[in-house]
Amino acid sequence: MGMSRSVLAATAGAAAVAVAGALLLAPGPAAAVPGPDVPHHVREGAGRDTGRDAAPVGAGALRALEVAEPGLRKDGGYPRRTALAPPPVNPADKSVKLGLAPYHSLAPRLNALQGLGDRVSVEIAGRSAGGHDLYLVTVTAPETAKEARDQERMRELIENRPAVAARDRHVKAAYKTPVFLNNNIHGNEWEGTDAALRLIEELARAKDARTASLLARNRIYVNLTANPDGRIAGTRSNANGFDLNRDFITASQPETRAMRRITVDKQPAVMLDLHGYVNGTLIEPTTPPHGENYEYDLFLKNAYANALGMEKAVNGLGYTPEKDGVEPAAIPFRDQEEGWDDWPPIFTPQYMPFHGAVASHTIEFPMTVNNRSYDTLPVAELRRRAAINTDIAGAAMRAALDWTHTHRASVIADQIETFRRGAAGEAQRPVSEATVPGVPGIGPEDVYTTTFPRAYVIPAGARQRSATAAARLVDHLVANDVRVERARSPFRAAGRGYPAGTYLVDMHQPKRGLANVILADGRDISADVSTMYDISGWSLGLLWGATVDEVTGGAVGVDGRPVRSAAPAGSVARRGDLRLRLDDPRELAAVNSLLARGVPVRRAADGSALVPGSARAEARAAAARYGVEFRATGERSPVPLRRTRVAAAVSAGELFALREMGFDVVPVSADVLNAGFDWSSADALFVSSGLDLARLTPAARAALDGFLTRRGTAVVASGAAGAAFNASAGLLPVRAVEGNGDANGVVRVVNSGRITAGAPPHTFVYSPMWFTDLGRGVRAEQYYASGNPLVSGHWPAGADGTGGPRDAAGRASVVGGTSAYGGPVVLFGTEPLFRDHPKGVFAQVGRALLLR
């Protein structure tokens, strides 16, 4: 997590293998091995058994190669060897200064590790946003293809028929416990990768009986660097500017989707996520509030016991505060009151329990080497610290493996029990010293449970707000391994009738916790704790734009079929002109694609898009690509829609969302404007950060003023920075009121204007704001609902009793009007594009930019 809350030619392959030994653990630049810049990746022996009798990778074994695209194999035994093409040597890789392994050294090292014997396999699990390969290493005793199929059969039995698996003697005797070690998800928290390289080599070389037994009874999956973009650049984020450890549940980034695929396919029972930097070493489990959708009694029992073993191993290294500056390890559940919670499912270790992990941990090694320390400390001191962190990460890994191996039977049994409870629809067991023996200090503050509904229904037909949004939500559920059915015939549930084609999520399923954490409204925890580590509300059921009904009781009898992907939602009326609603980001993307192709699109009175029947072929292509519906219309309009080019001073998530809606976006900031910006390339300006007018030079300010006075220029602003820009630029006469700056969550709203027409009655806030003293010509586009508008999240009042949700109730959350310069302006007190997440409300920003 960190502390911020806030193919290769055969000869090349052989050369890479030849460096096994001294290369593997050589620090920094010494690890760099030049190799050809080859754009493809190759895999040995694709489509045939590379199991127990396969020869070790070496000069001869790497000659029979095939091109291999990224993706995890479903067939064959272990080892599964991949000859990796080394990227060009990059002396600017930020790892080098720390004496750690630069990204370009990883492929040669992994090629070499595969040559040490028959225990190490490497696959390419995907590619990063910046185009770098993601390496998944599997360490286990070799398996024939038949043995690997048996392991997969047992894995599926554990998830899909857990009651049977609990009685299966073969599972108890032969199933290999899956352990997942995830490293470097924050790119400038490096050392987990280097510790993992050492561990892999140790396991590959070891001859002792304990290691042989460990690898015979367990599979160890190592995501070597989850964020190669950030590792190279020395940034927390990936190349798209995303904090990947905030992206689970949304899964907007390719790295997150790759980790999700690994999780679904491998079903880890134990998981470590290696981070920095907290002194002493932080080892989860966490403080309250605890995620209410977990089988927390099973989780806490295992996670706490594993944490104790890791704590002992870390402290046993002998580092001290006096000699090394290293404080003793800490376990937040035991040692802290609050502030390091497992409430939101956006973090890797908090996502994993929904897939059966009964012990998953953030590990924060202690010695800071990033940010200011990286830039100011001597290289020798940075390398001393990095070496300590690497030792500590390795000790935690080895201790977790030892604990898992020792407790293999109970770990597997508890994973099975997690799935069994879900499939049976049983109630959760609240944690207590009786239900979780051996864990001290359990109190009422630790009890978070929920009552699962009987089912969720995603209607088809007239009851569905958006077929496009419904299809997106269904595909997302399926990608997360949630079971969804599609009704073959009409049915009734909870007194309501639904047509054929309706989707049903039966909550008697093994991963019910994940289904609920995605679809449920969530919970207001404002009174439960005084502080939260990150966001507290996230409901896709309320924020992704689809109608979702909850069924609370009774049997659910549906003639349905399992869904592998949503039915196509795109369609085009056969005759006449066409209307496209602009209530979903995919609809914005579709209309922007038509505008880019020169289709004459016009604006309807309700803000939707009118497309001439003569462009039916283009509409069909857009419908197929974006899954949107073009309906017949007889409406005419003289008002054209034009392609909008956006200059944007925004966050990475907002930039990503704007481009997702098909806008041409150019990032700007005060520095960019001061350097000289060509405003002729922009039609609109979106401001939410990084554009303080006081920082502009006179020339830059004059150029901006010229842009603002240009006919038709639109301005959209969000949050405190956007409100400050509005005030400084003298655009709309309103007063912006900031609520509790630490608040966030899902809120109820009332939509009342053209920009919010058709929007869902919920949105997302982060450091919420509202507007008062609306001047002449300013209209309220949206209001916070009356009473307490917070549905789920954490939004207490401030210390002085103000700034809470009741102060916001009934106040304008979005306002619009015409500026003194004559252009349209829209101000958001909400966060409609936050981290690319609340997709159902993206269109509010899209409309504000397009309907100018």
C-alpha cells in the first residue's frame, strides 16, 4: 500500500541461460546482459507435454521454439518453459541506483533460472500499460500433463463442488496448496522483486528434503514485478498514471486484469503483496473496519497465525533500531487501533479472499528508499537500505511458505469451507474469541458482517435503464468469476416479473462475497471509525449505470443458462433516422467515433444525438464496437454536434476516462501553459488539478483569457481546484463550499438539468463540495438528496460539527451556466470520473463537453 492516502534466436536464448549462477543475484548494473531487441516472445514445446521427463532448459533445449503471445497456459505439465526476449539495456532504470535488478535484467535471469533444473517455470501473464511483459514464475515439483490436469480438476472441485471436495480424500492427500507472491505493484517499492529472485534460485538449487517436500505439496506463483513501468521510471503508478493497488474491482488497467486472471486461474490460498516503506515492518491483518463480505473468522485465524510466523522471521534477522535503524515488525490488528483497514476491495490482499485466500497480507518493509530519499541520500546508504528491505521481504516470503506447508491441510480445508458456505447460502460466523481461538484482542469493533440477498437481478427490456451498461456489468462480473445466468423464459422474483433475457446472480454460489461487494449498495461506516486509509464506498450496482434489483428472500426458480459473456447490446433501427442516447460512456465513445468519421450528427432537445439514416452503415459499425442502441426517430434539429478537443488539467483517472469516451485530450498544466500552448488545438477546457492561475506568466494568462473569450469555448471544472479556477477566472458567480476533505462514498442525488438528464440517481464523492449563492444565469444541474444523502462510505462531519452530509443535503452538487465571456461552464462538486470507476456517471462530463 505504501503510506500515501492521500524469439529470441536460439543462440540468444542459450547465451541467456549460460549466465546462470553469478548473474542471478548480481546487483544493479552488473546484472545487465545485452541481448537483441526482438519484438516476439517464444515458448518451447507449445502444444506438447513438457512435464516430468522434459530436459532442463539449455543450449539444446531452447532451439525448438514457437512464437508465444502473453497468456497463461491451460494445458501441459510443469515445468512450462518460456524463452524470454530481453528488452534493450536501459541504464536509466531507477532500480540501478539502488543496486537492485533493473527490468531489462529480469528476462535473462529468468531464462537462467529455468536452466537450473525442473522446478522453475516462466509464463508471460500479460503486458503493462507501457508495453512491458509481466512475468509469472511457478516453482513446484515437476508434474506430467496428467498430474497437472488432476491438480486442475481438484482446484475446480474445491471451488465448484466444495461440499464434495471437503470429503474427498484425494484432495486432502494430493492437492498442492497455491501460494501467490505479488511484488512491486507500486513501482517505486522495488525490493520484493529482488527477494523473489533469490527465493526462486534457492528453491531451484536446494537439495534438502524439506524443500523437496515443500515443492511436492505446494505450488508457488510469483508475479515478479506487477508494475514494470513504475519499476523502470521510479514511480508508484504505471505508465497510465494509475495506482494499481487501488484498481481492483474496477480493473481498468492491463496489469490489474492480468493479476485478476492469475487469481481466478490459480485460486491462491495464501498471498503476500510486497510493499514499502513502514518502519517497523508492517504485516497484516489490519485494524477495523473489516470487509463485511468476507468469511472473516476463517481469514483472521489463518492470517494472524501466518503474520506471527513472518514477524518472528523478520525480527530474527537481527536488525535493530540502534545499529540499523530498523524497528521491530508490527501487526496492525494487534498493535494499532485504526487507520490501516481492510474495508475496501480495491487493494490486492483485500481482493484475494473473495477468490478463496484464507491468508493474504500487505507486507511493508521498513527502510525508505523512494521519493525524496531516492533523490537526496548517498548511493551507499540507499543500497544499504535496499539490501535490508530485500532481506526482510525474503524472510517474510520464506516464513509464509513454511507456515503454509506446515498447515497445508487446514489451509485447504478453510478455503473449501469459504466456498462451501457461499454455495450453501449459510450465514457468516461473526468473529469472537470463541469462533477464532488463539487470536487475542477480538472485540465488538472487529465484528463486520452482512446479510446476503438471495439473488440480484439485472433486468432486460423496459425495466433496464441501459442495456449497454447492463452488458458491461455482466461481463465484468463474469471476468471476476462470479456466476451469472440468463433467463430463457420470463420469471418472477420478489413479486416482480422479468422477461426472457434477464440476468440473474444467484447468491448461493462459492464467490458470493465478491458478487455482493460488487453489486451491493454498501454501508455507511461514518460512525464506526474516525479515520479510513482509502475509499469507503464503491457500489457497481449503483454507479455503473445498469438497473440492478435485489431479491431478499424466497427461492429463485429460473430457467437459465450460464453466461460466459453478455448478449450483444448493440442494435440499429432498420429504417429512418436514428437517435443515440448519451447516458453512458460507450454512447459518448460511439458518437465521438461518428463525428471523427465526418458523420453529420445533431443534438436532440433532450441532449441525445441524432444520426441521419444515410449513415446507417457507420451506425452499425459503432453499435457493434461499443454495444450501443440506435433507435428510430423522426425528430429534426438544426443544432450540430461537433468534435470536441479537450485541454485537460486533470488526474490520471480522469484523463483515462475522457479518452475512454472518445475525446481528443491534450494534458495541460500551469507549466505547460507557461511554456507556450497552442489554444487553437482545443475547443474545451477541463480543470480539476494542476492549473493555479496565480502561477501563470502574463503571456500564458493572456493566451488563456483569449481562449476563454473565444465563441463557444466550454469549461468544465471539478473539485476544489476546479472551483478555485472558476473563481480566479471569474466564470460563474457561485460560492463553493467544501465538506469534510477526508470524506468519500456513494451518494443519492436529484438530477434536474440537461447535463444530468438520464443520469442515475447516485454518484460518487471524494472530498465532497456543494454550491450556494447561485448568481444570475446559474442553474443547478444536480442536487444532493434530502436528509442524509450518503448511501455508503465514510463522511462524518468535521471537528466543528460542519461539513457532513446533512449540510450538503438539498444543495447543488453540479451547476452550469454561461460565463461572463459567453461560453458554457459546468462545475462539479462530485467526482464523476474518479479513478475511471463510476462509469454510470461519466456521461455527465461527456455531455458537458459535447453539448456546448
